Amino acid sequence: MPSISLTGKELALDARVTLPQGGVGFLRYVGLIEGKEERGLFAGVELTGADVARGKNSGLADGVHYFQVAQAGSGIFLPYNRLATANLGVMSPSAHKPRTSSAMGRRRSMLPSPAGLNHGDEPGPSPGRSTPTHSSRDSVRFSSSSRLSLVRKPSLSSIPSEYTRASRRSSSSTSTLADKPRVVSAHSPYLAPMRKSSLQFSPEHTRGISVHSFNTTRSSSDSTYSLEERARIDALQSPVAVGRTCDKHDTDMQVRALAQAKDKLEGENALLSSRLEERSEILNELKALVSEYEPAIEALEHDLQQQAAQHTEVIHARDLKLEKVKNDNARVTQELREALAELEGDMGKNHELYLAEVDRLKDGIDARERLIAELLQEKARFEGKTEAIRQESAGELAALKSAIERMELAMVKIQEEMRGAKERYEAERKAITEERDMWRGKAEEVQAVAADKPSGVASETSLFETSHLTSKIDSLLAELDAKNAQIEILQRTDASEVAALQARLIDAEAELVEKTTAVVSLQLELESATEKFKGARELEGDDVNALERLRGELLAVTRRLEDADAERTARDTLVAELKEALEQSVRVSASERVNFENQLKIMSNSFDAKGNVMAVKDKFIADLQAKLAAAASEAAEEKRALKAKLAAGPEAMGEAAGEDRPKLEKEVQKLRRILENTASGLFNRDQHIDELKKQIDAKTREASVDKARLEKEVQLLHLKLQNVGRDLVSRNHTVEDVSSRAIRELEDEARKGENSRLEEDNAKLRAEIKILSIALEKAGRVLANKNGDIEVLRHQVGSLENLNMRPPSLVSRDSVSSVNSMNDIQMENKMKLLQKNLDKAHASLATKDMMIKDLNNEVGYLNKHMASGKSSSINPGAAEVRAQELAAVRAENAALAQMLERLQKGETRPEDARAALSPLQKSKLVADAQLHVRVEELNETISRLESQLLQALQENNHLNDRLVAISSDSPGSTHDVDDSAVSEISELMVYKPERSDVSAGRKMWCGLCEREGHDSMECPYENDMF
């Protein structure tokens, strides 16, 4: 892009300029920059010298090349006004607007050269370009615009002294010569000393010289004298030259010379007068020009003063900064000198310390060699112990597998017993079905006989008996279906529990495999540590390099210790987070358990309400049955009376026909109405009983559905707790891995880490054995409960068989009451079954709480071990004793497991088990390994099982005796026995919890998720749970 021409005075291209921020260079470009036209003119400067490094480009801006540079990267762009302000004295006049003044045009040649106005700070010509000369006639141009556009106006003191002296001399001579001509004598000191050759010239020659000099003066724009005139003026101004050039010429020659000189001086005087006049005009014009420039000069001087003050302030500030930097440097230098002195002193101390450290490291090398020998011995001992542990683990695994097989055999035996019971039930059901068919046949026979008989009373009686037998058969079928449903529920429960036990045993096997893998990995780590120690011993030597490497290893160990501390801090944070998560899960489980208990309470209350309604209905049915029995007895008496009358023969009927016939007909009609009312009442009662049975069946189905739902919820809770346990176990494994890595990195903690890991494995084995024993105890309790239920069902079936074996004539009030008592017992058994399921759920939750507590204890133990593991040292004797104790503990655990298995299988009586466990309570190893609590738990479990077994046997015997009494007593005493049985059974009612408001005492309670901390409108669990 070409440069834009400027008016007035501006910086000349290729001029040497000074940058505002310091530094020098040459101006190469002035103009606009593409894309930045609104920011005005820019100047492109090529830096030189030491300032080249401050360059930012090579004359390029946004891809456009504006100027060339000699060295790449030495160009810079900046605003032109800033550069012009920093270079006020480097302005060149512009030639675009010439001056039009006539006076200056006429006497342009008489002006002094512009070089006389120069201050000496004009830039020199740049390489490759020529500075224009100002000696020609048209080189100097003055105009009003150029005069006003001066950036740095020259002062009067800048005019050369030669010009001022000449002006004064010319003005004084002009005024003198104007008044009178000057006479020069021969003895005047102003006579120029000249040689003969210079003084001998003709007047023509003088006039020629004068004209020539005048023309030369008129034509010269530099206003300089000719050589002769300058020499003459110098001669006149130098009186010494007169004495030096005077010789011993004769007087004539001097007179002639003086005459010639006089003529010449007169001509020169006239010439000088004319020139003085012209110069006076020039002076007047210069005065006018000065008066014209004075305001601008004053403004420039004011600006210069302000800029000088600003520069003075800047220089003062720089001086202060420089002084501050000097002081800082002096202070830093003094500090460095002091630090060097301290370092020199420390170097001497460090040298001594280093020598002492070398001695200490040598001692450490010896100690390490001894330690390596001890480690090798310890490795051998560990290998033997590892082999023993492997064999022992294999034995434990074999024992567990045999226990699994025995449990599977026990489960198969239980299933076979269940199948046998089912077959027996099928046979009983078949017998009941055959009996029902027999009763139906009898009913059909009775109906056929009643159809053959002409009497209406007989037909009605047979119809009643038939309907009663039908209802009895239906009730037996309903009871049979209920028993089949209970059998199916028991089978499903057995299958689920067996599957859970199998899954638990599979997990135990997997954990044993993991422990075996851990033992193998420990061996490999021990071998690698041994190899590392061997390599370290081979690399160690007596030279300084080995000592330095050892020192580096010590530093690395220190860093690893610091890293281990950091990891321990992170691990503590992780454990805290795990604890917090565990507490949160426990809180959630507790809230869910509270919700579950509340739901169970609600269901229990609903069952109680339903039981009350059923009691009222049963009472109403009993009243109806009593009335029915009374009516049936009355009808039977009248039937017998009628049969007696019929047996008396037609003669008695004929004899009485005349007298009592109307009365008999009235009685017969009355009896018929009674029978009709009784039949209709019985029909209505049967319908009402059928409706009640349907309602009972519906409520039973609802109860079964609720029970299934509760079982599913309990299973979900179990799954959640298992997931929490697995998560916690995985996190514990993570913590164990981190701790094991930290321990492996420390050479002195290798054996301690292995011992702690074995202790943790032993603790896990004990916990797993404890869990398995709890599961086995639970299975034993379930089997005992199922055996009790089976015995109850057997007694109920036996009582029903006894009832069915009775003849139809004996089915009276006592049979009806016995059936009612059986129904009551059945309902109570169902309530007991629900209560047992509730107890099982509570026991499962308690077991999970115990598991969570054990896991928390293990986490605390791990943290405690990691905290104490850093400061502990290797003690081979203590480790060996501890290994022996652990082996003894494992043996005791195996004995306990075998005792528990024998106790569960029934191979050992509780008394024998207690006698076998008594010496274990006195064992110190068992007490140290925390097995005393386990023995106490086994004793408590044995006592609890015995008490529960005795209590269940007593209750079953009592109920069976009562049922047998109900089913086999005489009719006269049946009613009394039923009342006593009812009173005895009423004592075994299900626990009825008090109703309570779960939101009482809480500030915020949500009725949707049943949690505290928020209300139902802001429930965060609503979308997830509902």
C-alpha cells in the first residue's frame, strides 16, 4: 500500500527516529494499515543495533507487505502521532504548498541557507537514499502553512553567530555610509595585507570582479562571499597581517597601490551599500517572520517546558526505581554472601555428618546382611507353615464338602419324608373321598327311600339328613384343600431354604479357593522379596557409589513411607466413607424394617378384626345349630310317635278317626308347618354358612396373598442386606489390598503382614462357620416347626376320621361343636403359622444386623492393625508362637464344626455336646482366639433348642389330647369338653401389638415412603418405590 503524502512538516522517510518506549531505528513507512483505517496513521520503523531483538515483524501486517527490512523480525508498527511526539526535532518541511509572498520571491537568493537553522540533530542520510540539498534557488520554500506546521520551532538563539554579526556589521556600515563616505588612510589598520600580484590589477579588472561577485552573490542561494572578498574581509579584520605583509617597497608603489585600493574600496563600498539595503529589507522581512512565529514559538517553548518537566519527572521516577533496585541488589548481595558463609559452615558440618552417615550405613549393611540371613531362615519356616496351612485348608475344604454332602443327604431325607407324608395325605384324601362317596350313596338311598314313602315327614327328614351330609362332605373337602395348600407352602419353603444353604456353601467354597490363591500369592511375594534381598546383597560393596545408591534407596524408602502415610490417610478417608455408607444403609434398613413391622402390625390388627367377626359369626352359627338340633329332636320324637301310631294299625286309626280325626289333622298340619319352617330355616342357614365359608376362603386367600407378598418383601430385604454385605466385603477387600501393598513395600513388615492376613482369614473362617451354624440352627428350627405342624395335621386328620367313623344318628350337637372347635383350632394354627413367619423375618433381620456388626468390627480391627503395623517390628519368636496358636485355633474350630454337624444330624445328644464343649471353655488358646463366646453361643443354642422342643411337644400333646377328647367323648359330656378346650385354646392367641402413630414425636414424616426428614409433597423416593 503506498504511503499517503502529508502536508506541513513531518518525519522524513528513512530518517533516524527515537521510539517512545526507548530505542532507535529508521522510519520506513507512514500511512494507513488495511483493516485498521479507523485508528489513523501508522508508522513502520526498522530497529537497529541492540534494539533489533524488540522487533515484532518484518514489515508485514495481516498478510500485507508495507516495507522491507535488512534483518528479519526487526520491524515494528506504532501510531504515527506517538512517534512524532517523541521526535519533535526531526521534522522535514513539505513541498506541496509553496509560499506566494512577493518579497520572499524577489529576494529568495539573499536568504541564508536552511542549514544555518539546523540544530545539529538532523538525521543523517540513510543507506541507499540521498538527502536533498538546499543550495539551489528553488530548494527553500516558505509558506504560512509550513510555518504553522512546524513541530519543533527554532528559537532566536539557534541562528548562527556569523549571520548575526554580519547583519549587525552591515546595518551599522549601512547607516554610516549613508551619512558620509568613509575615508581610509594609508595607515588604517583595516587595510588588507596583500602581495604584489594581488594588488596589481586594472580598474576594468576591478569592475569585472565586482560585477562578477555581485552576480555570483545574486545568483547564489547560499548567500556566501567569494574567495577574494572573504580573504579581503579576513585581511581587514586581522591587523597582525598588516605588519606581517608590509615590506620595504618604495613610497610610489605604495601610493599607487593605495590609490588603486581606494578606487576598489569605493566600488566595494557602493556594492556593500546596495547589499546592505537589500539585507535590511531581508531583515525587516525576517522580523515580520519572527513576529509571526513568536506565538507558535512561545507555544512550542511552553510545550517543551511541559515535556521537559514530564521527562524530568519520569527520569526522577526512574532514578528512584534505579536506586531502589540498587539497594535491593545490595541487600540481596549481602544476603547471598551471608548464605554462602553459612553454606560453607554447613558444608564442613555436612562433611562430618556424611562421614558419620557412611559409618552408620556400613553398620546398616552388616545389619542388613544379618537380616537377610534371618529372612532366609524365616522364609524356610514360612514355607513349612504355608505347606501346613495349605494342607490344613485342604482338610477344611474336604470337611466342608463332606458337610455339604451330609446336608444334601439330610435334605434328600427330608424331601423323602415330605413325599411320604404327601403320599399318606393322598391316601387319607382318597379314603376321605371314598367315605364321601359312601355318604353320598347313603344320602341317595335315603332320598330314594324318602321318595318311595308316601309320608311327607319322612321325605323332609331324609332331605334334611342329605343336606347335612352334603355340607359335611363339602367342609371335609375344604379342609383337605387347605391342608394341601399348607403342604405346598411347606415344600416351597423347604426348597428355598435348601437353595439358600447351597448358595452359602458354594460361596464358602469360593472363599476357600480365594484364600488358597492368597496363600500362593504370599509365597510368590516372599520368593520375590528373597530374590530382591539376594540381588541387593550382591550389589552392595565397599565403594562410595554403592553407599550413594544405598542412600538413594533409603530416601526412596522414606518417600514410600510418606506415600504409605498418604495412602493410609486416603484409606482412612475411604473407611470413613464406607462407614458412613454402611450407617446410611443400616438407617435405610432400619426404616424399611420399621415399615415392615408397621405393615405386619396392620395385618395383625386386620386379622384380629377378622377373627372377632368370625367369632361373632361362629357364635351365631352355633346358636342356629342349637336351635336346629332342638327342632330336629322334637321332629324325631314326633316322628317316633307317628310311627307308633302307624304301627298300632288301621284299627286304632279307625277308632280314633271318628273322635280325634280333626284334632290329628290339625296336629299334622301344625307339624308340617313346623317342618316347612325348619326346612326353610335350615336351607337359609346352609346358604348363610356357605356364604360364610366363601368369605372365609376369600379371607384365607387374601391372607395367603399377603403372606406371599410379605415373604417377597422379606426376600427383597434379605437381598438388599446381602448386596450391602457384598459391597462392604468388596470394599474391605479393596482396603485389604491397599494395606497389603503398603505392607509389602516395607521390608521389615513382610512377615507381620502375612501373620495379620492369616489372622484375618481365620476371623473370616470363624465368621463363616458362625453364619453356617446359624443357618443350620435355623434349618433345625424350621424342621422342628414343620414336624410340629405335621403332627398337628395328623391329629386333626385323626379327629376328622373319628368323626367320619361315627354313624349318622350320632351327628348331633356335640359333633357340630367339635367341628366348630376344629375350625377354631385351624384358624389359630394359621395365626400361629403367620406368627412363626414373622418371627423368622425378625430372626433374619437380627442375623443381618449381627453380620453388619461383625463387618464393622472387622473394619475397625483392620484400621487398628494398619495403625499399629507401621510401628511394629519383626519378632520371629512371637510369630512362631502365634502360628502355633492359630493352628490350635483351627483345630478347635474344626472340632466345633464337627460337633455342630453331629448335633444337627441328631448323632449326638445335647448332654454329650455340652460335656464335649466344657473343656474347650477352659482352653487358653480358645480364649485368646475369641472362641469362648462361640462356645457360650453353642451352649445357649442347645439350651434354647431343648426348651423350644419341650415346649412344642407339650403344646402339641395338649392340643392332641384335647382334640381326641373332643372327637371321642360321649354326647352328654361333649359340650363341657368343648368349653374347656376353647378356654385352653384361647390362652394361645397371637400377640396383639398396641396401635401407635409412627409419626408421633417427629417433626417431618412422609406417609408415602414412611421416612422422616421430609413430607409427602417432597418425597424423593416416590417415583422409585411407587
